[in-house]
Amino acid sequence: MEELPHRLLHAIRQFQKLSHTGHTMHGLKRSEIMMLMAIKKGNQGKEKHITVTDLSTALKITSPSVTQVINVLENSGYVERVNDQQDRRIMRIVLTDKGNDITTQIFQRMEEKYSNLVDFLGEEKSNSLIELLDEVYSFFSKEANRKE
Amino acid sequence: MEELPHRLLHAIRQFQKLSHTGHTMHGLKRSEIMMLMAIKKGNQGKEKHITVTDLSTALKITSPSVTQVINVLENSGYVERVNDQQDRRIMRIVLTDKGNDITTQIFQRMEEKYSNLVDFLGEEKSNSLIELLDEVYSFFSKEANRKE
DNA sequence: ATAATTAGGTAGGCTACCTAATTATATGGA
DNA sequence: TCCATATAATTAGGTAGCCTACCTAATTAT
């Protein structure tokens, strides 16, 4: 039996390779899907629509990266940019009807996919996994900061 | 409290973002480090050195991708290509002394890093995590195959 | 007024992959 | 023995998803 740290390294590496599979639908790329979900989530039940900066924070990518994805989604007619009236530097990102429809479908499919995973793992294990992933995330985030 | 599937999705997404941080040292890229480790591991205690095809399988990337990384490592003097005598189509990849030294250091640092993680989590949780990551991996692999 | 900051955008580059086509070699069967 | 096919690796070119460096416009603080 290999040592624990090596087995952990291997399991993590293997798991992280998954990020490049799946998550494409309706001809949208993974990054676009994540953006649409963040926009819908950010706008839910709020009177003010989400901004580029908020999206950058939510998705943990830089604002130029947000801009690029929004450009694609705007050209495809899924979102619109609306100038804020109070602060004219701010762009608020709004889903079009078409964008809203597709994002609703995306949420449904994601819900389905991850519900299946929860069924597969069981509720207890799913909760442990969330907890463990958070712990590892904070461990590596701390480590990354320490090395700056 | 949000629903379990959504929390799981979020935890997984967040965790997978980690793959783009860390893992660079000695001016080597993540892909190059992974390649060096695979070469050293593949050559350990074997009379025949590892091939491009073996590396492709081990790292789960295509053989053209292996070739590219090997080119960089060869130009930097970390590895050498050696023609197989029995089958001259085959290239065997060998670490140079310089390559071996650096890979030994890489293994040490990885060992240290993941030992720290194991210490942080504790042995029991580390084992659970490995098990859970494997389960999720097999779940999504199955799903990806099903959709082909 | 002016300095500093904030929000967002543009241009260009990088990593880590990929697919398709090509070259070189090996091998099983007519 | 020759050929068709298979296999190993490489070459050529592309893509997704980020990044940095820098810019303008607008706001806030002095």
C-alpha cells in the first residue's frame, strides 16, 4: 500500500481532471454556463442587478475575464448590459428572456446531475465531502497566501 | 440553508479552481512537474524506461500532448529520448542527472505538502476524502461514458 | 481644481490541453 | 516476400479559460 500523502495527491489530481469534462450544453462553454448561473443567482430576489465586480468576486476570476465572457453572452443574445443610473461607472448585467430560459434549463440539469450524485453518495457522505473539500480548499488557500 | 446538491456543486467548483494554483517550482510549469513525476515513477525499479504511450496513459492526456511537454523538458536538459532497440518506433524517456535531481526535490516537496495536508485533516478524514474523491470520479466518469 | 480610487474594457499572451494528418516502423496473412 | 494494416510518435494548428498590463470614464476625497 502506498503512503497516505501520495494516495491523497493522486486522488486529488484525478478528481481535478474532471473539471475539463462535461458542463457543456446548448452550445455554451463551461465558463459561459458558470457565468449565466452566477448572473441568475445574483439577480434573484434583488431589485438591483449584479455588476461585473460582483461576478468577478463570485466566480473568483478577474474582471477582464468577466468582461470577455459577458461579451460572448451579449453577442449571443443571452444577457444585456444596463448602465446604473446612480453611478455611471457601473454596468449591471441582466438576463434576456432567452438567457433566462436557458439558464433555468441549466439549473434544472445541474440540479438533476448533482441530485443524482447525492443519491449515489448518500446524504451523509455528501455532507462529509462538502466539509472535506472546504477544509482542503482553505488549507491550500492559506498555503498559497503564506508563500506570497 | 441551501440545498445539498447546490452546496455540493459549489464545493466541487471551488475545489477544482485550486488546480490552477501552486504546483510550480524551479521555473517549471505544473504540466512539466507532473510529467517529471510520472517519468520517475514509471522508471523506478524497472529495467525498461517509460514510453510516450505509457506516459499518455498515466497522465490521461493524449500522446501529442506528451510529446510537447517532453520537448520542453528535453530542451531544458531534464530528460533524454532513447530509441528502443527492439522496436524502433518506440521512444523511451529517461531523466538526466539534472532531471533526476530536480524530480527528487519535487517529490520531497510534494511529500511535504501533502503530509501537511494529512496532518491538517487527520488520518481518518484523509482516508475518507480519498474514498469520496474516487467515488465521485467514478460517478462522473460513468456519466460521461453514458452520454457518448 | 486636483489627486486618488473605482468600475469596466481592450489588447495580447499564456497554459494545458485537443484533433487531424504525417512519418516511421512493425507485423500478420496471401 | 510483399502488402495491407496497425501502432508509436511527431508535426501542425487550434481552443478554452484564464491572466497581466494598460486604458478611459466616473466618482470621491482634499
